[in-house]
Amino acid sequence: MASQPGAPTLAERADIHKSCKSIETLLNTLNEYCEAAGAVVALQKKLGKALKDAASLKVTGEIACAYSSAICHLTDTNE
């Protein structure tokens, strides 16, 4: 059969396979990124709670406040 001039060309099986593998790799990487971002959020919450608890104590309150200020500065400058 002769192909028509305006008809779309069919993709080769190897090209389709490469495209599917590329999409699979992309989705797996995005999934890993989401899991890592979730872990960071959970750690930030734990750190915040620990700093709040430490700041409420008389002996370590000043130290915890200093660490809290430093962490806030670091997280603000990295965004």
C-alpha cells in the first residue's frame, strides 16, 4: 500500500518502547521526589516540636531560640 501524503506516519516499535521507558523513569523519579519531600516535611515538624520543647525550658531556652533563628534563616535563604 502506498502511503497518502497527508497521513501521519506510524512510529516504530523500538521508538515507542524507548518513549514508554522514558516516561516510566520520569514517573519513578517524581514519585521518589515526592516521598523525599514528604520526609523533609515530617523532619521539619519534628525539629520544630523539639525546638519548641527546648525553648520552654529555663536552662536551654536561650540556646533553642538561637538555633530556631538560625534554622529559620537557613530555610528562608534556600527557597
